[in-house]
Amino acid sequence: MDFRIKILGNNAAVPAHGRNQTSQLVIIHNQYLLLDCGENTQQTLLKSKVNINKIHHIFISHLHGDHYYGLMGLISTMQLFGRKRELSIYAPTILKEIIDLNLKASDTRLNFPITFLSLDQINQGIILDHKHFIVKHFPLTHRIVCNGFLIKEKSKPYRIVKEKLHRGIKLSHIAQFLKGNDARDDEGHLLYSKEDYTLPPKRSLSYAYCSDTVFDVNIIPTIKGVDVLYHESTFLDDLKDRAKDTFHSTASQAATIAKKANVGKLYLGHYSTRYKEIEPFLDEARQIFQNSFLSLEGEEITIAEPK
Ligand SMILES: [Zn+2]
């Protein structure tokens, strides 16, 4: 099944050098999850040919403008496009007031319901429990309250080896195999062993999104072993004092977190406008963690089991 991330923006603070502010679209098991919503998000969604009314869930990490100023425009367009389907928003509490005030000022009554989940009113844990995956939030250390998000597939079923099936195998037996059980009769006697008809499940894949954060090893237990980690890298290491003062990270700090957390791949982003060229971010990160990459607007990242 699909597990993809479209990068919709990767710059910090303001649009510059052809780069826009932070936003990502995660597509997982046919669900569309938007992570942050910088002001240009609609434009990059259009360029990516994404139907915005397919977005089910929007997660806003924190309320610095470069992470959510695109949200009201997006909601407005959803309305103009005739949305009826419920929209879920997961964000710091005050965002609800901001949305409500905007709607009140423009005398807009939405034709679709918004379900708002206040992240600061629930402890770290599962905020979205889908049939095939979960989303958790966890605290990041930034100038204002900020959340990271962990998206993880649930355990997958055993895989049936179709060539081995025969007339004796009934649907009820297959249902048992999918759960990883042997097929047994009503008295509990073994009929068919799962080892003969199945392969073990595929691994559950995971993605961690760390938007704005100072270098903080406390996040490592939460993101340990994820297949892909996005970790902000606003600065290069020569400005690590500035990174600390502004509660941001450098490329080598992001790579250090990736290495310590033993992740599969690291994607960098949230590049400061002072950098026209972003290749040096990659060079710096790869000195510490080889499997580092730049997040680039318009690019799609596929999360898959390593071959
Ligand atoms: Zn911020």
C-alpha cells in the first residue's frame, strides 16, 4: 500500500530563492494528511495535481506563521469547491479561535464540519487511530509550544501463498492464517499449519516529522528506528549558536539525531533564507549520517521496506 510524502515547501520564515514555507502531504493507505500549511501550500498542491478536497486531516505543529498562514485560504477554497466531507484539524488550541474569527469576519458558514483536536489538551499519544495506521504527537522544544508527529502503520496481516491453497482450505481457515494462527477444527485439533500456507507479514513502516526544534536528544526514544525522519535544519553548523538562540537546529545536529535514533533515511528542510544554495546542508549532514537527503519542493518521497 501507498506510503508517500509530497514536499510542498521547505524554506524557513519567508519565501525565497524559489522555495516556499513548510508543508508536506502524506499519503498513506489512501488517506491524505497535510503536515503544516505555509502560505503557498495551495499553489504547490495545485502544481502537484492534488485534489485538495481529498485532504482528510491537517496537522499544525505550531503557530509560527510560516507553518500555518496558508490554512484559511485552503479552508476557503475547500468551501468554494463544494466540500461536504468532514475535515479534521489537529493543532494548538488557540488556532480554533483564529479560524472561528476569520469565518465570523467574512460571514462564512462552512458547508462541511471541522473537527478540531487541541493538541495541548491531550498528553503525548495517539491522536489518530485509523484501521491501517496511527498518528502520535510528541513535544518539540521551540520558542513556542510545538509538536512533532509520528505516523506509523499498524501490524500487517500474514501473507497467503496462493499457489499452496487447495480445496480443503476454507475461507475461515484463511481468516485464521491472516491473523497468524493455525487452522483448527472446533475441538481445537490442528488442521493446517500456518507455516505451510503463509509468509510472515511485511514490516510496518513509519515516518517522523520534526518541524521546528532546537537540538534535543529527548526526542530520540520516540523516533527510534523510523524508516524516514524529517528533521529541520535551519542553519549550517557555523551558526550553531544562532540555532540555539532561536530554538532551531543545524544540518549536523539533525544528522546526529538521525544517527543516534538509528533511522533509515534523514530528510533536511526549513532552510534559512540566508542560504541561496542548499547543497552545503547535505554535505554537512552526510559527514555524520550518510543516508541524508535534502527535502526539495515538488519532490515525492516513497516510504518502502528496504530491499
Ligand atoms: Zn517556528
